[in-house]
Amino acid sequence: MLQQRNPQLNSHGELIHLLSIEGLPRAVIHHILDTAGTFLSVNDREVKKVPLLRGKSVFNLFFENSTRTRTTFEIAAKRLSADVINLDIARSSAAKGESLLDTIANLSAMHADMFVVRHSESGAPYLIAKHCAPHVHVVNAGDGRHAHPTQALLDMYTIRHYKQDFTKLTVAIVGDIVHSRVARSDIHALTTLGVPEIRAVGPKTLVPGDLKEMGVRVCHDMAEGIRGADVIIMLRLQNERMSGAMLPSAGEFFKNYGLTPEKLALAKPDAIVMHPGPINRGVEIDSAVADGTQSVILPQVTFGIAVRMAVMSTIAGNNA
Amino acid sequence: MKILIKNGRLVDPATGRDEPGDVAIAAGRVVALGAVNPDFHPNRTIDASGLVVAPGLVDLAARLREPGHEHEGMLESEMAAAVAGGVTSLVCPPDTDPPLDEPGLVEMLKFRARNLNQAHLYPLGTLTRGLAGEVLTEMAELTEAGCVGFSQAEAPIADTLVLQRALQYASTFGYTVWLRPQDAHLGKGVAASGALATRLGLSGVPVVAETIALHTIFELMRVTGARVHLCRLSSAAGVDLVRRAKAEGLPVTCDVSVNHLHLIDMDIGYFNAAMRLTPPLRQQRDRDAIRAGLADGTIDALVSDHTPVDEDAKNLPFAEAEPGATGLELLLSLALKWGEDSGAGLAKALATVTCAPVKVLGDALGSLQSSAGRLVEGGMADLCLFDPAARWTVEPRAFRSQGKHSPFAGFELPGRVRTTLVAGHVAYEDK
Amino acid sequence: MTVNQLDAESLYTALLAGVKPLVKPNTALVGVWSGGAWLAERLQRDLGLAGEHGVISSALHRDDFSQRGMSNADPTKLPFEVDGRAILLIDDVLYTGRTTRAVINELFDFGRPASVTLAVLVDRGGRELPIEAAFTAARIALAPDDRLRLARDDAGRFSFDIKESD
């Protein structure tokens, strides 16, 4: 097989696209987290804007709908003084049969500097990065089941903020891991940052045994999975799982794998509870826990803007 | 036209011949092999110094895309690709548009191919009408029109009752049924189940999709007596099941594609759609088992599985890209590469693409059975002259096929076809 | 003065003396990261000023972001209200003036100061913007590619880090 260079890095090893956490050196991840810290303080100022991306056009290409994620990217880009254009592709040219690459070519002709892409198929951002003009940067806002790198980075920022030392932690990820791009990116980030124990918790249909190839301990028993954890990441359960014969009902899922105060008590007393959102109360997480003192779900959102500002400013400053 | 081929190294895997010699051709046939009478006066002499003179290759799976998929390939371009690859006979699957379920369509295709005067074309007919898996096709009529077997291409029959009856009917007349062993429901993913598919977030095709289908096929063979050729094995477990079925005495043969002989799932890399194939590329162990199976004869033949795909259909996210790879122009080199890497040698490698595929076709070839895939005096002059020492780099833009991409792009491969003769005339010459 | 005659510690003494008359009741010391911040830290102590000095970074307002990307500076930390303060900016080396411009922009993101004054240890000329220091401890001439920076050892003693171009 011929060796291929990691398309996210230029020939000097600098980040020019953010497509996946896989293949990112530990130093690059820490640099982004440190930069995010700077931007967090910007968000506390009177003037929340800095001119780093002034004159640049950031195009949000969301082939899969998500108002929340798109909004956080828009806020982040605007705080960097970029011009933001939102493209709701689902309703426009792709629906008329325009191919993905034709859409990209048309947008590049409008002098886009950065594409933030969310797509329902794994690998779509790689195709875009391969075919767009050399000066254009691509940020993956979620592709199929494959990756959601900015979510993983903000999750790591959150963990670093509350727990400091990755090398001493036990992290449990609970829920529909096999279909989750957030879980995959979190697992890559946690292993790169040196977390010694990562547990994947859920029923066999959602957490198959071969997940252990990614470096996690597979647990089908919630109590065993949560016991002694420092960090618990709950994932959203999507309705499609019931129709695909993977789960009988949301109720049964909550009974076995929902995070209630009783189950939370099995974790360390200072364990933090995270969730990428939006949360399904009573399906994967009990309201008492989501709103409780150990939940850091809202701070995750705040950190998310700073992390996305860090990602965009880092890649925009590096040339192909 | 009388042609004399001089100073070549004659290699005929069917007989074990491997020695220097000349070949005399007249009226489309080989009239002398080895030593040629000095009063044979050729119209043309070809100097084959340094070249191997081998039987023309026989490819059991090459899609020509006509009728219906002309944006992906035309008979002219794909036949040109065939002879450029030294292939002089090829079998095409019936999944054209419309599929080959009418004698008229088959006759038209054979007629068009004959007029092009390039490789010989042996079409497979569909097993069921429209490949829909419900109603049987008129197999006798299709055989008369020129079909050498019956196939469901990539559309497995989910209804086991229909499959049993199709096998039963075919076995009445001794027709061979060509089946790709893949369960209709378990086989829906886009990449082989395993660590790579998990990591890349691609839906997986588990090995049981192949083994469950194999078990079903073998059980139905036992009760119907049908002869089956299994198309494109992909897994170690699958090879093992075929080995046991052969040991049991079931009338089964099988093939494997050049893609599965050389590549594994890791070669998908960063979602390279050139690697989007059916069946999907599996893991190292599976490739090792396929290589061992080809060496010990469990796997009978090596095929190109030539499936040219339109550029636009490959420039899509992996799961949406159309599966398939161009292969006719690579078949010889990839066979030789296997021969080199495995130590099996040139003659054994050539056997997998000459006399072995002819054995699979058997009676379906009719009178040609005695000379196809071999060098024999009096036989049809289908020859491939190639330079075994040449090495070349795969450059898809230079393919004669309309499918201008390949999973082997950039690979350096052994063996270069210099001249291809079909029925005694020069169909291809390397300039 | 040549670059080899620069003695950071004695220049600091001169800076301290030169800055004293610039200090007003509403003055706040702000040092430019990194050399200026070290100077401001010591000046705050030696001038006996109440409160804490500020540290300011040019990273977010630099004009060479497209060429050099994000820089590694510590983030700006201003532990006081900027509105109405007389900001005394302290930097180690004044050269093109671009860092000072960026730092002033950064400062104005926090509020509206009553005034901004600049005091530096060394002015090496080569200005590309209309920026001047109210007090300079030393002036020298350097080649464009030479680099001059303040260094501080573990004991807190200042020295100069000089890299001359070939």
C-alpha cells in the first residue's frame, strides 16, 4: 500500500484542516486547548471580538441539519471578525441533484476561505478537503458516524478544566457508541492525551465487542461501567435505534443505562457528568442529574465557543 | 493472414510446456508450435525475443457496461482494454441495463462483440427475470443464444424457495449457476466489519454474510445436484468452507478477484473511494487465506472483476460512491505479481488466468473448450505475448477503459503485454 | 552605545528613575508580554504602587497573523478597570512599533483609558508606524535581522538575549 500523508497537516506538520482527532499529535491538541483558554477570557470582555479572521469568509455547509452546532460555529467565527454565510444545503442545490463537489466548486468561486461542514456520510469532509482550492480550510462539524473533532476538543477542555491531569482518570462513555461520531472522537482524544482507563458502556447492539480495538474496555453492565469513574459522558439515544431492531424501547434503555442519582452515586463523589447535547431527559439522563451539581453540561457549551474559535484561528493561520 | 512468431519463450500451463520456440499461425489457427517448417512463408513475422508467448488470458468476470451504462463504458473502449491486457476471452455478468434475460439482447451483444473483432465474449444470462429473484428465465433459449451460465450478479435471491427451484431447474439441463455468496440482509454494509470500519464509522459487512450464504448454497446443492460457480470469495472462513465442500465432492468451483488477492481494508486509508468494492476488502488473515487457496487449487480462477465506474460516481463520500474497479488491463500483471510474491512462479500464475478458468467453463465453451486457454496445434490462435521482465507504474489516466481510476494507482507491477492475437489477427500491439 | 555594552540591570535602574515622574494617582502599569511584563512586575514593587500590574499580549491583534499564525503568548490579564485609568505601557524593546499598535488595540477592547503612555528599556530605531516612547533608557542601532530581547534568570536578574544576523 502506498503511504498517504495525513491530509489535515501541511508538509511542516501544521494543522490546515480539522477533519478528525485521529492522527493529531498530542502537542497540537494541547496547543488548541491552550489557545481556547485565551479565547475564553475574550468572551468575558466588553468587546468580545478580535480581528484575527477579519476579511475572511466562513461558509457553514450543513448537509445535515443542526441549528445548535451551526449557531456555535457562527458565534465563534463572528467573534473572530469573520464574515459568516450559512448554507442550508439540505433544502437547496443538493436536493436539486447537484453533486457535492460541484457545490464546493461553486462556493469556492465565491471566494470562501473556510468551510465548516456537517454531512451524514462518514468521510465527506476528506473528499471536500481533497478537492477544494489550496488556501481553503475545512473544519469537520460532524461526518456520519466517523468524527466530531470540535466536540471532542471541547470535551477535553472541559475535562482539563475540572480534572487537570488526564493520566490519572477513569472515563466512562455511555450509550449508543457504535453510531456515535462524538464517541469515536472522544475515544481518540482520550487515548492520545493518555487517559489510562476508558470504558464503553451499553448493550451489545450499541456497544459491540469489536470496539475494544479502539482501546476501550467494553462494559455491558452500567454499574460496572460507572463504578469509580471520574468523568461520565452520556450520549444521546436516537429514535432510529428502535426501528432498526437494536433496542425495544427508550424506557427499557433508561432502566438499564439511564444515568440516575443512584447510578451516579457509584462513581467518584466528585465525578463530572457531561453530554454533547441535546439531552433526552428520562431517556439517557435523569433531570435530577442533568440539572444537578455534578453536571457540567452548560459549561461545555461555553467552552465550545472558545474551542471553536481556537480551532478556526489555528488553522486559518497555517498555510497549505 | 500467415504470421510467424519467432524466438519466444512458449509457456503453456495446461501441459507444463516452458521452452523456447516459434509459433506459426494461418487462417486464424495455430498450425505449428515449437519448431516451424522452413517453407512456412508468413505475411508477417513478429520477433518475440525476451517475451513469453502464452495462451490469451481468459477472464471470468469483466463488465463491459453495454447495454445501458454507456456513460461508464462502451463495448469499444472495454474490449480495447481487454486486448491491451492480453485478455482474449471474457465472461460478462448479466447486470447490464436491461439485464441479459432475453435471447435477443444476448444475440445483439455477441453480434456487436464479434464485429469488433477483439476478444471473444461469453455472456452470462440472468437466473431470474430482471434479476428480481422471482421468476426463472428461459435458460435453454438463453443458452442457445450463447450464454455460458446463469447468474444473479450482485442481487442475491433472498427467497430460499426460489433459489432452490432455480438450482433445481438449472441442474435438469446441466447449466452452471454462478452465485456471489452474500446474504441479502447481512450484506448491506459498505466496508468489511472490523476494526477499520468501526474506526471510520462505516457500516460493516460481517463474514457471516458470506458464510451463511455459502452454507445455504451448499445445502441446496446437496438436494438439487446443481453445479455452482462461486463468484468473488472474500473471507478466510469462506475459503475454508469451499475447501470442505470440494473435499466432500460437491460440484463447486470458485474465483477470486485481483483486488482481494492483493488489497485489504486498511488500504481504504482516508476514505479512498477507489477502494469501494463489493465484496468489501477484508483483513490480512482473509487475504492470506485467499492467497493460500489460489495456490492449493481451492480457488480455481483469478478474475479481474473489471467494473468501470464513472468519475462522478467515485467522487462521492465513501458510502455513496459506486463500488467497482477497472481491472482488465491489470489482470496479467497482478497474476504475475502474485506468482512472484508467493513463490508460485510464472506458469502457476498464468494457469489461474488461462487453463483454470477454461476448466470452470467446461462444456459451455463448446468446441473451443479444447483450445481455449492453452497452446495447441490446430487450436484457435488466441495468444498473449508479454515481457515478463518489464515493470510499469499504473497510471489510470492512460487506461484504455473508460473507468480512469484504480485501487492500484501508482503501484509498480511486473509484466507488460506487447502483442495480443485473437483468432490469428493482431488485436493489440504496444507501440 | 553598541549592543555589547547593554547592561540590562543598570538600564532597569535608569528606567525606574525615568518612569517615576510619569506616575499619576490614576496610573496603572501594564507590561507587554514577556519582557515588558517582567519589567512591570519589578517596577510595580519598586515604585510602591498599590494593586497589581497588568500583563498585555499582542497575539489577538497582530498584523502578521496570516504569515505567522497564532502566537504562543500568555493571555492578557488586566486585574483592574481600564476605563478612566492612565495606562503606563512598559516594554523591553521598541522597534517597528507594530507590537505597540496591536497592544493598544487590545487595551481598547477592555475599555476607554484616560491616557496611554509608553516607557521602554531600549529603542532600536526602525520605526514603521508613528509611535514613540515617553521615556527610553537606551538607544542603539541594529541590523534589521538582528534580534534583541530581555531575559530573566531564576533569581530574577535581567540580561539581554541577542541574536545577530550573519
